[in-house]
Amino acid sequence: MSDTVLARLDGGVLKLTLNRPDKLNSFNEEMHLALRAQLERAHEDAGVRAVLLSGAGRGFCAGQDLGDRDPRKGGPRPDLGHTIGTYYNPALRLLRALQKPVICAVNGVAAGAGANIALACDIVLAAKSAKFVQAFSKIGLIPDAGGSWNLARILGEPRAKALTMTAEPLPAETAAAWGLIWKAVDDEALLAEATALAEGLAAGPTFGLGLTKRLIQEAASNDLDTHLDRERDCQREAGFSEDYAEGVTAFFEKRRPEFKGR
Ligand code: T3D
């Protein structure tokens, strides 16, 4: 098993740590495969009720490892579409499709695809010292890993275009003020706060949380009529869940519910 992504299942939370700190946790093929394997595990393992993603060392992730892209080493020009199609896009799709909350603790700089993987997570907390850098334009590339979609949708064209074209680092507190992430927290509090959040969600009604995630993601592409029907259907599903029965029972018994995620 690769140590490029450290994985530990703890209290229903699958804690994933990108672990190539000497390269600011940038992605080589081994790390791509390791992350994919863990995201697939998160889908399949009912014991995983939430995922917490973070990075080892001073950075979160610097995107693709450019060491593999150095033209001075010779050889044909790499087909970057292959990397995107084989690794980044499947990872993004797995993150979005996972019917469980994914929390990202951005512990330091997040650049290139590293920034956009973080921003694709469901709830993003960042250390106040962290920065998000759409580094692509510095090397002649376009924002990938869902960045051009996510930034345009959340920030609107003016900020999305400026951020991606200038590659100006966006401080965590500005990212929070712009609604790009959930919050910026003191560096020393980041992991504890993100872990508490992930553990709280993992102990929650994760069946309903999964449906909630799906609905929020569908909202942008549904019209209101379609979406109202989707809410009806999802509420019907939630209403048949054990978690709903437990939630209402616990309410009347004035105790904390014990949700099972089903
Ligand atoms: O297949 C494909 O290639 C297509 C996919 C594309 C997806 C992408 O993500 S493209 C974008 C790739 N990423 C970047 O362009 C970011 C490059 N890195 C930076 O701009 C800066 O390093 C940061 C803004 C992330 C951080 O700056 P700073 O000043 O805090 O750190 P630093 O000194 O630049 O970097 C520290 C070390 O990490 C340094 O190594 P050294 O000199 O100490 O031995 C640096 O070379 C290394 N490093 C940082 N980013 C990468 C990297 N090594 C390999 N690949 C990197 N992406």
C-alpha cells in the first residue's frame, strides 16, 4: 500500500492525508492511484460515514508534480488530457458523487489542481495562513480539476477570470469572505476543528446528509419545478430511513439520537 496518501478510519471518519510533503504534496501517478483507491473505499465501505482530507507538512497540495513535466528531460510532450481524463476527472467525480460529507482541512498553500480538489469538497476549512493559487496560467495551462466550473459558479465571471488569469494567491480569509470556502480558522486550531466537524457529521444522519449533498449539487442545473419534485422524492426516501425514525423518537424521548446512516 502506498504511503503517498495516509488513511485512517476513526469513529466513522476516513482521514486522508496527502503525503509528499517535500513536494508540497503534489501529485505523481502513485499518489493519484492512492487517492483514487481511498475514494473508492469511501464509496463502498458502510463504516465510512464522512471523509476528512488534509495535507502533510506546510502545504495542502501543489497540484501536478511538475518534476514529471520538465521539458529539459527530453522526450515527447506529455498528453495532459490523459492525466486529466485518467486521474483528476475520476477523482472529482468520486468526490462529488460520494453520498457522504467530505470535509477538507486546507493546512497550507493549495495550488493548481490541489486548490481545485480542495474547493470541490463539501465543507472546506482553511488555516488563516493558507492560500489558494490558480497557478495554471503561470505555466500556460487552463484551470482544471473542476476549477473553471466551480469558480465561475461560485464567484461569478469577474472574480473567476481575474483569479485564474493572474494566478494571484487568494488568502484563506478572503476565500471565506467570498463564499468560496466555509471558514478560515487559526492555524493551530485547524485540525481539531475540522476533525470535530467531521466526527460530528459522521455520527449524524448520513443517509439524509448524502441526499442533501445530492440536492444542493443538482440545484444549479435544475429549474425550480424539477427541483421541487426532486425534493419531494428525496424527502420520501429520507422519511423511510431508520435515521428519521430514530431522530423523531429521540426528540420525544428528549435524548441524543443514535444515527446509523441508513
Ligand atoms: O498532467 C498534467 O500535468 C496536467 C495537470 C495539471 C494539474 C495542475 O495542477 S497544473 C499546476 C501545477 N502546479 C503548479 O504550477 C504549482 C507550482 N508551485 C508553485 O507555484 C509554488 O510552489 C507554490 C505557490 C505552490 C508554493 O510556493 P512556495 O514559495 O510556498 O514554495 P516553493 O519554494 O515554490 O516550493 C517548495 C518546494 O516544493 C520546492 O522544491 P525545492 O526547491 O524546495 O526542492 C518546489 O520546487 C516544490 N514544488 C512546489 N510545487 C511543486 C513542486 N515540485 C513539483 N511539482 C510542483 N507542482
